[in-house]
Amino acid sequence: MEKRKERIDRGIKARSEDIFALTSYREMLYLLVPRAVPVVGLLAVTPLLSPYWQEIFISTSVYALLAISWDLLLSAGLISLGQSLFYGIGSYVAGALNYYWGWSPLFTIPVATIVGGGLCTLLLLPVLRLRGIYFAMVTLVLPIMLLRLVEATRILGGTEGLTGLTPFPNQFTAIYVIQLAVLAALFGFRRLMNSDYGLIAKGISDNDLSVMSAGINVYWHKAQILFLGAAVGSFAGAFGTHLDMFAGMPGFALDYSIMPLAAAVVGGTGTFAGPLLGAFILVPLSEILRALGALRIVFYGLFLVIFVVALPEGIFHYCQRKYHQFERWVSVK
Amino acid sequence: MSESRPMLEVTGLSKSFGGVMAVSDVHMQLKEGELLGVIGPNGSGKTTLVNLITGFSKPQSGKIVYKGKRITGWPPYRIVTLGIARTFQMVRPFYQLPAYKNLIVPLYSPRVKRLAGGRYGDRDAVALDLLEEVGFERDAYVSYKVASALPQGYLKRLELAKVMALRPDLIILDELFSGLSLAEVASIVPIIEKLRFQGKTIIMIEHRLKELFRIADRVMVLNYGEKIAEGAAEAVMESDAVKKAYLGSETD
């Protein structure tokens, strides 16, 4: 007898989807707990960690922010292989403002977020008409180009970079700045994508001709999404600059492009929570594996392959399904 | 002024792909409230003509004037904003979205925002009303189904609802009836007649001649990108050029 797996929504899911039915604590907790996990996990747990792990959590949050930005671009059908462009530009803008004019991080970070986002959008505007792999190739090439430009023209400190920038007053400020930004991006973008504005973005990635024939300027809409994604990436760069007290060519490094992508794929795309989860698995994992010395990359790669093969939908989608649905085997004649 | 001037005026429109003339030197005029049928054998340039009028491709020569504005070469979204909306021959829904969410996209457009005076209220409710207008059963689950789960008949209606959501003045229907059963066509025809009653101008591209001739005021025949006949349906089908295009000439 053949058997088939059947998935059925839990009763509590159907009940709590209807706002009028929220009468019991069970249903309220059902909705609240998944949303509280990232908030409590980030804000309450980090201060309890050792300083070494706190630093790792900070850099993980930077990658998480880049991964969330990657996911936002994907939701409008823009595949980015160059998150380091956003990171690098944000880092150089904040670094230059601090190095040449002595602005405090209080001003450099917001300005770098807006200006960096705008600069990246302008740089990518000519290729916004390209779709899929063509757009991706340009995003891959741009940071490499800018890297060589800095090296060849020796502007902005050249290969030395801009050093001795103002640091954050203490570790806790840094922790809370980046983690509040991660939470704001996570919940803000989730809300945005559930609105009608986000629906248009999904429509563009699904079928842009159809959106065009509905009288909507597809390029303008894409440019807005690109600006939001780039601004978040630039924020990460500006933050990283003040954290390391240094802005330089490593800002355009491939790490900042590959890690967010891997985090989004491992965690599950299209949810923003997935990329966050992915970053918080992959970055600490790579730290733990340091004990293995030279074999680190081998095991890291192995883990990546296992994740992708075992849970191709992404860890977050898998957890979400388990949370909302139960499964049973039914026989098929 | 509006009495004498046509709503849409196309002069000397040409477009070629490689060496093939898809549309060559087409002239046409359309009065307000008229229903024009465009027919012709496969590959005669009907869809290309629609793409040119709606801005999805750029003509090599000729001009298109709509309500006194020269719209040649404008991007599609600006043309929609003026009030020209089209359906696609191959339906283009957003397959992952529920049927009624498909209508949120046109309802979000600047044109609808302007017509609604800046505020729209609940777009979902408007979308469900529109779906009912094109024959989605009210209070049935079908409006909430994802588009990929809908049968062809409903997808065509959805396409029509997407156009109606834009509240256009000129509607271009590209083979709306293709792939539908007689019964389904019979259920869509009243919707089109209702649109005409509301004063909409319609261009219909169609292969289903019998159904088209019942509702069209005037018919235009294309062959190899050229207009070979125009006029009342019966007269046009009697002309030698049209017979030759459809049936082939004996000496050929």
C-alpha cells in the first residue's frame, strides 16, 4: 500500500489568523512567541555573553543586516552578488566624513546610510533594466572596480585606508545600535512586504510586463526598493567602519557579498527572518570551526552543502511549516 | 471638437523585425464609444499593432495620437495613465498571488489613485467587487484561490478584471476568447456589452469571427502587416482580398 504525507494546518493557526478570535492566552502566545524570539534573543542574550562572543555577535549582526538587504532586493526580483558594494560605500562615506571633517558617529552613520544608499542606487540605475543574471553580474563587478579605483588613484587613503576613526563609546552601545537596526529592518521590511507596496514588488519579480501594463512605473519602483536595500547595506558599512576604527579596501571584500547570500539561502529567502537565522548559524559556526585550523574551510563547506541538500527550502521555512502544520501519513489506493 | 476628432488616430505606423515587416504603413481611426474588431490570419501583425499602440514596442515610423496627444514611443505605464489598457493574448497573472490580490496591482496605479481622488480605502473590497463583475462567484472560495490554481476561463476573466480595475477609456482585448469554450465566451460577451454601455471604446483582436461580428461595429483586416480591408463585418468578409488572405488564392 502506498503512503503519502499529508499536511494540515493546526487549528490554533486558523483561529489566531482571525483577529476577532484572539480570546485565549494560548492563541496570543501562538502569535507572540515567534516574534519575541528574535527580540529577546538579540537584546537580552548578548549582554550575558563573554566579550569575545559579543564581538562575534556584533559582526554576525552586520552580516545579518546585509543578508536582510539581500532578501529585500530579491523580493523585487533583483539578485545581488555585490552586497559589498553597499558595505564598502557606506564604510567610505562614514569614514571620510569622520576622517576629513571630524563628524561624530552620531551624524556620520545616518548620513552614510542615506548618501550611501543614494550613491549605490545611482551607480546601479543604468542596469536596473537588466533582469536576473545580468543585473547580478554588474553588482559583482562594481565593488571590484571601485576597489581597483581606490588602489590606482590613491584617493581616500589608497591602500592604507582611513585609520584612527572615532570608535563607539563602549561595547554595549555598539551592540545595541546594530541589534536595534537588525530588528528594525526585520520587522519593518516584513511589514512593508505585506503591504500593497510590497505586493507590487512581488508582482515585478513575478511578471514585470504585467505590472507595466497596470500603469505602474516598474523602474521607479525597483529604484525605490534598491535604495532601501542599499541604505541598509550602507548602514552596516558605516557601523562597521566605526567599530573597526578603519575604512578601507577590505570594505569591498567578497566576504560581504558571499556570506549574506549564503545566509539567505541557508535560512530561507523571502521572509527576512530566514536570512537573519542563516547569518546567526553560519557566522558563529565559522568561528567555532577555527579550532580545526586549516581544515576549517573544508568542514564549513561541508556544513553548507548539508544544509542546502537537507533543507533546500531553508531552515526558517522548515521551522515555520512545523509550527503551523502537522503531518500524518495517509494511505493512497 | 471632440465630436469631430477621432479618439485614437494612427498614421503610417510601421515596425519590422529583422527583414520582416510586422506592421507596415497602417492607418486607422477610432471614434469614442466604438468597438473595432481587428482580424487577420496568424502572424498578420495584430498583436504587434497592439504592442505599438500600448508602448510595449517602439514603431520605426508613423505616429499615434490619442485624445489629441502624440503618444508615439511613450513607455507603457504613461500610456496606461492616459487611459489605454490592454489584456495579453497569453494570460499574465501573478501566479503566486490569490486572484483578488492580482487586482491590487492595477488598483495601486497612479491613474486609479488620481481618479479616486487620492484615497482608495480598502483595495481588497474593491478587488472582490470587480471579480464579481467579471463572473467570479461572490462568497465562493474561487476569488481567494492562487491564480496558478484557476482554470483558463477564470484566468481570462481575471485578465479582463485587471483591465477594468484601471478604469480605462480605451480597452484593447488581445484574443480574449481564444482557448475558451462556447459557453464561456457566451458568458463573457455580456460583460463586454456592459463596458460598451458604460461608454468605453474597445479594440478587439479576435480569431473567433462569429462571436466578434455579433458585437463589433467595424472590422479591420490585417495581412502580412498591411491593412487590406475595413468596414462593416459582412462587407469586409465579401471582399476578394480578405477571402484570398484567409482561404488562399487558387492561382497561388
